[in-house]
Amino acid sequence: MRDTASVRGHLPDENPGFVGRRTELERVSAALAEHRLVTVTGVGGVGKTRLALRAAHRAAERYPDGAWWTDLGQLDGERLLVALVADSVDLADHTPGTSAAGLCRRLADDRLLLVLDSCEHLAEPCARLVAELLAAAPGLTVLATSRRPLGVAGEETIALDPLPPAGPDALALLRRAAGEDFPAAGPAGEICVRLEGIPLALELAAAQIRLQGAEAVRDQLGSRLDAPPGARFDLLAHTERVWPGRHQTLRAAIGWSHELSTPLERLLWARLSVFRGPFDLASATAVCGGGPLDRATLPEALDGLVRSSVVRPPDAAGRHRMLDTIREYGATWLDRTGEAGTVADRHAAHFRGLARRAETEWHGARQLRWYRTVDAHHTDLRTALDRLLRTDPDAALDLVGSVAFAWSCRGRLREARDGLEQALVLSEARGRVRARALWALGVTLVLQGEFGPAQDVSERCAREARHAEYAEPAGTATGRDRPGDLTLDAAALAGLLALTTGRPTAADVVVGHVLDAARGGPADSAARLRCHLVRVFALTGLGRLAEARERALRLRALCEELDEHWTRTALEYQLALTGLLEGDPAAASVHARAMLEGTRRLGASLGVALGLDVLATALAAAGEGERAADVSGTGEAYWRSTGQPRRGLPGLRALHEKYTDTVRASIGEPAYEEIFLRALTGLPQDGLDRALRGPGHA
């Protein structure tokens, strides 16, 4: 779930360097108006992504349900294709069925534009998915970019050629990229012709013009491109394909940039190719350091690659990226150096370490920072996990067990479940690592509504926790005479499962038994805090409202001291529910809005849906029928983004139905439905903003 936005959908910002392509843009726009699948094809570096992005921005207003962007270049295989597309359209799919089915349901009634960028390495699975989505969603239009057509029935293909080498657009691109107003005649014009108008090649040349001047670049390109093919650093050639001539030009241009780089820059270029997502200096240093690349020389080499346009300048968060074509070139060099496996292992080890630090920092003031760090590095965490599943399943279990709870909170339930289940099958590790992974899997299954499998995993988690904490005699280095955090988390999982299946007594008994036996207070660990949270919800379900409220307020104060966000948000939900049950809708509204602020910070669509339900119920109980209808319609929109029907704790469902029926009668069924549907079909972020503004605001 993204923060508030003025338009529905999500498209990256346009590159300010877009030049020309007026005819091609009109062709794409016209094709989108007539066809449901349009694929822009062309060689690497020709500008397919830029054209598709410009066309999507231009067409977005024609799609009531938005234009959405999916960058497939970050995927190394098809296994997470559907999950990535679902995430890109804000579907935090919590359903347990087949992943494509949930995506089809999400898009079935919508009129939207879905852009799939960089499909070439996943052409066949993309074709299958697109065909399925187009069949299920009659209002869907797909714009794809690929080096070759997808081959789906009804596909309209638009082949994108380089810019006319001797035309004004190629020169304009070179001028803009170099920051210099060259005359049409002279070295700059010759460079455009020699590079055949290929945008990426022109950008690389522009970077060298800034360093050496146009004449020097023209002369160097002349010697490079006039050389025999074997001398062109022709490393991207594949024997199984017949490459057109302009591929040779692009490869020669990239190879020329490679030749002009210093030895350290070339080494860093190769090693950086292991990153599939954006990377910061700290990650680049950890993964790519070694030998002559150390903490002193690596930043300088990275700056050199940025100056030569091999690496993109850092964004506002300090993250760099490489274009796919350039990354592929670096990967070829990495393979030639014999370091591919070593650097991939170092990459996996680094992100395993990042995952472990994130888990360690979950309980405390740095929780939100590390939660966002895990989200920002999601692509490379997945890349590391895939590597470890092949090479070191025990380490894979450790990595995914460390981040799966954060993934589930973020709505990435399918990825969390997929990674956990694979690692649990492949790994033979016992003890803490397995118990923690089973706990995370159990939470994921509960959130998916898979209560039967969750019960089995909960029992396995409890057994593994006992094995880990009591396998050795008491008093030894590993043996315990009281429950530790693994047993506490196993109890919290059992209690969560009991709560969601309407058994508050069982939840109270299981966590109460473990908490009574354990030493320490709720602030001592995240596991203890989770057990105390389950107990508060159990007391609410048992009708012991005063006791539940008192405990919740103490825990919330403790969370504020710790600057802990996740538990605090859950406590606000419980306090809102308690307010409703005690007949205090005003207090319930205050707590519900506090919960919504927290869940929005965490990007948790399910939490937002639950919070909107409790707020709508509180507004209905207070007799604010119009506001209740508006908030309830927004809540339905967020429930649909999870792929699930409305659900929550049994007590809230009954209250919601009771008070909703009352306000429907008070303001009239037609008025209620009109407001509800307006909110449901409007921008969910706008509806959330209205809900958070509270009384007295427009």
C-alpha cells in the first residue's frame, strides 16, 4: 500500500531526458486505444522503457482504475512473477489459492492499464499470465516492453528503431546528456551516425564527452567501430542467436566504455552485476569489496562509473542502479573472471546478515527503520534467498525466518509462505532457526485464513521450541528450566489461532500458562510483548473489558517508551474495540484513527482494512451515518486489495452489522449506498485521508 497520491495507480516519474519519438508515441497511443495488448519491441538500449513510460503517463487518465507499472527486470525466474505483478497493483493478496486466481479477481471488474517492463527473459510465463489476465478482466489493457513479441493472440507489436542517426533527435539527446550545445555539423553529428542513433550508446558517449571532449570521443569511436568484430569487446554475443548489426554497435559502445574505465572501475562494474535491485554504497562495499577494492578505493570507483553513466546517480535515498543491458555486460565479465559464484555467495551472506540485523532490531526504537530497510532491499533479499536455497538451505532457512514476519506485515504473504515452505523442506537445521521459521509460517497461514494448516504448523512450532529450549539438562549452556522466547512465540501463535477461530478462553489459557512460567516483563523481548498482546485480546473476547483496557494502556505506554510500532498499532485496534463494547464510540474513533496512522506507516493493507471497519462501526454507533458509509466504502476497497472478504474478530463483525443496519435505516438505504459506492470506486488513499481527518474537517 502506498502513501496518498492524487491519481489512482502508480507510474515512476518520467525521465526528464526524453527526446523526440513523437511518431512512435502516437503509434503506441493509438494502439492502446484499439488493442488490449500492445508490445513495444526492440534491441536493448533503444529506449523501450522510456517510450512505454511516456505513453503510460499520457494514457493514464483514460483508465478509471489507474495505470500501474511492473519492472520485471528484477526477477531472475518466473516463480515470483505473479507476486510481483500483484504487488505492483497494490494487491496484498492474502488468499491461499493459486496466485494468478487472486490477481484475476483483483482485476476482473477494473478498467486499468498494466505496464510490464522488460519481459524478454520471462517471455513465455509472461505470455501465459497476460493471456489469463486478459481473459478474466475485460477492462484490462496491457502495455509490455520486450526484445521480442510475447506471442499472445491479439497482440499488437510496435517495433522501436533507434533514433534517425543524422536527424535532430539523436543530436538533441546527445546535447542534453552531455550538457553541451553542439553544432549540427562536426564531431557530435559524426558520433550520432557512428552510434546509429541508439539512445543508450549516445548516453555513454555523452558521459565521455563530458570527460574528454567531443573530438576525442569521435576519434576513439572511429577506431573502435572500424575494428574487426573480434576486437570490439563483443562479449554479449550468444551463439544461439543471430544478432542484428545494431546490437554489434551497442555492444561495441558498451565495450568502449568498459575499455575507458579504470581497472578498479571495471572490476566493480563486474561485481555490481550481482545486484538485481537498487543498491547503496554500504551494500556495494560489503558485496563488492575485496582485493584492490577496499573502503578507500571502492567509493572512488563507484563515482567513476556514475560519471561515465554506467551506474545511475543515487536517488533521494542514496540508492544506485544499473540498466539491464549494462548489468548483463558486467555479468559476462564477472563470469570471465571466475568470481561469479564467489560474489553471489558474498551477496547472499550480506543480505542474510541484513535480515538477521532487522530481526534483532525489531524490538525497539529502530523497528520502523529496519522494517523499511527490509522493504527497500526486497528484490535482493529474494535474490539472496534463491541463491541460498540452491547452495545452503540451512542459511536460507535462517534468512527467510528473519524477514518473513516483516514480509507478512507488508502483505507479501505468498512470498513469505513460498520461501518458508521451501526452506523448511530443504533444510535439516533444528532448534531456534527452525522454530522461528515455523512460527513465521504459522502467522502467515493465519493471516491467509488457512486455519487447518496453521494448526498443524503451530503444533510443530511448539514441539521444535521445546526441543530447542529443553533438549539439554537445566543449568547447562543451552538447557532451560523456564520458557524462553521460542516457547513464548509458539504460545503467541497458538493464541492468535485460537482468537481468530473464536476461542478466547483457549487463547487466554495458552499464553497465560507460558507467561506465568517465564521470567521477565513484557519489555524484555518481542516474544513476551506478543504474548501479552494476545492476552489482552483474549480478555476482550471474554468480556473482561476493564482488565483488558487497563493492560492495553500499560502495554501501549511501554511501546511508546520503546518506540515500538507494530504492537502499539494492534493495541490501538484492541482499545477501539473495547471502546465500542463499552458504549464509548468517541473513544473508539480516536483509537481507530491512531491504528490507521500506524498501519499506514507500516504499509499494511490488511491492517488498514481492519482499522477502517472499526472506525466505520464507531461512527455508525455515534449516529454519523454519512461518515460511516464513506469510511465503510473505503474499507471495502482495502478489503478487495487483500483478495479477501471482510473479516476480523467475531465481536467486531457483530457490532459492525448491528450499527450499520441502524445508520442505513436512519439516513435511508439509497443515500447510504450512494456514499458507500462513491468511496468504494474513488481513490482508496483519498478515502483513508478523509477517515483520518476526523470530525470538524472537510
